[in-house]
Amino acid sequence: MITPAWYPIFYKEMLHFKRRLLKLGYIFSAMVVPIIYLVAFGFGLGKSVRIEGADYLTFLLPGLVAMSSMNNSYTWVSTSLNLNRLYFKTFQIYVQAPISSASIMTGEVLAGMAKGIFASSLIIIVGFIASPDFSLTAWFVIALLLNCFLFANLGVIVGMVTKSHEDTATYSNFFVIPMAFFSGTFFPVDKLPVYFKSVIYVLPLTHASILIRKTVLDTEGLVSLCVMIIYAAVFFIYGSKLIRDYSE
């Protein structure tokens, strides 16, 4: 059987992930922020607030899954790639190997997806325990996978363009963290002022939050699905170009 060119890169990242996974602290670190939000907002407001015909906890859980998948897929890839490129100098081995930039991109992105899905699975398990109304739909799974893919691609881009390890935190502070709060995670986007909505609807996590809550693919869900696919494709192409043009 012929091994795909991207597999060694993916396998190397998974071996690294496996070593971290054996440490109990990593599992708690992947859960701590969403759990804090779940306790503070979900259990705090609980059944006293209803949004879109459901109690607030049921509304909040899919948003926390979208946020967790974004954070973990993006952060792992951007941080790992930045360190491997600037400090450990292992990324240079990839670009010197006889494999395409798309293969390098695919290996990194799939590894980021695996980590995002793992962290999201922990929140899903908590969701089943915390809320009897919480359930998974086909569009929930599709949105989760696409969101992990999208933000793992973004992680590659940030990992390639940053000039220092501290720069990755700058991108997170000005882009990723605001998305976590204003993209429909904790409240519906239509509750925001009109002049603010046009900005929020440009953000990819907004469309992940919309799609992940759909049970049936209506017009709004279809638009969000298309937007996420476009973002993912553009990020993948641009990330592959950055890898191909890398010359340090």
C-alpha cells in the first residue's frame, strides 16, 4: 500500500499529541475555558432564559463546541508551526523533502483537526451529561469538522507569517478571542446592533455557530455552509502558497 505524502507529517504530530495526551493536565487544559463558560453562563442562567425556543444551556452548548474546535484547531497548529519554523528548525526539513507544499499543508491541517475534534468531544460529553435536550445532528457534525478544518488552515497561515512566538498571541488577541465572544457563541447574532452585524457576519465562526445549531439545512444554513467552504478553500490555498514560497 502506498503511503500518502502527507501521512508522515500527520503521524509525527500525532505522536507528539499522544505524548501530551498521556498527561492529565492537558485534558483539563483543553476543557477548562469552555467549562468555566458553561458553569458561569449555562448553569448561571440555566432554564431562566430561553433563546430560540430552547433553554439557554441547550443554546449555549453548540456554541461552546464551535468555540472549542476553533481554539484548539487553530492554537495547536499556529503555535507548533511557529516553534518548529523559528526555534526548533524542524519545519525546514519538510520543505527540503521531496513532497509538495499541499502535502505539508494537509498533514499539518489534519493534525490540527484531530486535536480540535478531541477537545470538542470532551465538551460534547459534558453536554450530554449537563443537558437532556442536547443532541447531535448531521449538520452539527458537518459544521464541527468544517470548522476544525477551516481554523487549522488559519493556524498554518499564522504559523507561517509570524516573526516570533509572541506574534501568535497578538493574532489571537485581535482576531480569535473577539470571534469567540461575538460570533453567536453566547447569544444570537441578530441581537446585536445593525451596524455591528455586517462585521460579525464576515467572521467564519459566526457561520459555524449558525450551521452547528441547524437540524434542517434552510437558506441561512446553506449560506453559512457555503461561506465556511469558501473560507476553508481560500485558507488552504493561501497556506499552501506560503509553504511553497518559504525560503528561510
